[in-house]
Amino acid sequence: MLIREVFALIAFASSIVFGIAGVAGLFRFPDPYVRLQAGALCGTTSVFSVFIGALLLSPNTAVAARVIIIGIFFIISAPTGAHIIARFAWNAGRIPWRPEKDRSKERRP
């Protein structure tokens, strides 16, 4: 195994770890905003790790350039999409979760 293949394998393994953490966050957290943040952050880092692994295994510079362009597009579009979804939830009146002792302040200005 070449050193590039070892680093690509590490990148793919970290992608699996980030993906599992994101799915666990989607099921564990109580608030849609926190779930969205966990899913978006872990999803972005997971896909970016796959791009790093693909970049390490790319056979030539043309394929590497395509992977870099797709990665840049994904880095820009994924957090923007999560922000748009959170903004629509906020505008729809979805109140963020609070612990039971702070529930007396449910009203939003």
C-alpha cells in the first residue's frame, strides 16, 4: 500500500465517523435548530473527508481539479442551505428548545 492510499483510507474512515456522529445528532438532540446544525456540520465534514480521500486517489490532475471544484461548490452550498432552512423555521415561528426551568419565557418578540 502506498502512503497516499493509507491517507485516503484515514480520510474515508474519518468520513464514516463524522457521518455516524451526524446521524446520532439528528436523533439525539431535542431542537430542530440543533439537529440541523449537527446534521449540516457533520455532513459537511463527512463529505469533505470523502473529497480529500478522492483527491488523494485521483489518477491525474484533471480528475483532481474536478474534485477540488466540486468540493469548493459543496463547501459553499451546504452551510448556505442549512442556514436557509433554519431561517424558514425561525420565520415560521418555531421556538428554540429551552430547559424546563426557562419555559416561562416562551414568547418571542
